[in-house]
Amino acid sequence: MPAPNSNRRMASVLVAFVALMVGASFAAVPFYSWFCRVTGYAGTTGVAEAPENPTEVVDRTVTVYFDANTAPGMPWEFRPKQRSIELKLGETGLAFFEAHNPTDHVLAGQAGYNVVPFSVGGYFDKIACFCFNMQVLQPGERVDMPVSFYVDPAMLEDPESEDVTEITLSYTMYEADLPEDDDSAALEDSSRFAAAATGRKTIEQ
């Protein structure tokens, strides 16, 4: 039978552990987000500048498929404008997604994203993406939103990703809170700013 002192020590350890977990929970979301971006864990993609040296492009192709979803309660229509593209490792690719606000009021959206298989998350680098900014759509507005990216040839040196030939880039669009200033002119300016920042374009109805 365990000694009383041993029981007290075990209880103290458990209490300290619980306290540590409670404290860590407050930082869990930002830390997890940072960890995923740095490591590519769970298929989270990286952010990078366009590769400057043309010799970094290698003669090995991958097919990138595109997927778009909306979170429950998000009324936007959201879809990729192309099913897939094929490109060489290190080559810059450009794809477009279309978003439409079918409602009669202004709505904001923010896209979450990942790639499958998860093992290539750390090698899938976005140069520019609509997902970096909140998007504000006016009633009935329909826009094309671009994402520019490349797949790092370094994946060929990773046993977990060296044989990958197909990658799926997936987005989920969530409804976001509008700017606090609900003045229509301010919201219109916000929409224009988001469009300029991401290079998106409004589709004429």
C-alpha cells in the first residue's frame, strides 16, 4: 500500500499538471496556429516569396486539385474555378476561387485552409492568397479570388512526401464579424481594400 507521503506527492504532481494544462489552454489556439504554419502539421501550408532562381524548378510534376466548402451557417456560394492544375516542383502556379454573396446584406468571410496529404503541408508555399485577408462582399456581389503558390522541391528529400504526385488544396469559408463601423461607405471601402490586397476582381453580373 503506497505511503501517505507518496500519495501527497502524487496529488501535488497531478494538481500542478492540471494547472499547467489550464494555463496552456489560453495560449493553445495561437500556439497551435503558429506550430502548424512553421511545421506544416495537419496540412497547414506555408507562406513564402516567389522562388527567384529558375534552377529551383525541377523536372518532376504534381497535380494540385482544388476544393471549396462553406462552414455551417455561412450563406456564401464558394467554389474553385478550375478542378486542378499540373505544374513542376518549384514552378509558380495560379488558381482562382469564386465567391458570391446571394443575400441582401453585406457579409464578411475568412477562409481556413489545408492540404492533403498532410505530409506536404510544409512544402506547399503560398505567395499570395485571398485567405490572408478577411473578404467583404456587398449584397449580390460575386468575385474571383486568386491564390499563387509553388510546391518546394525539397519535398523530394523527405521520405514521407517524396512519392507524392497529387495534392489537394482545400478551403473552408467561415462567416466573419464585419468591421465595427457599420457605415455603408466604410464597408464599401473595406471591400475595395480586400480586393486590392488579394488581387480579386468583381464579376460583372
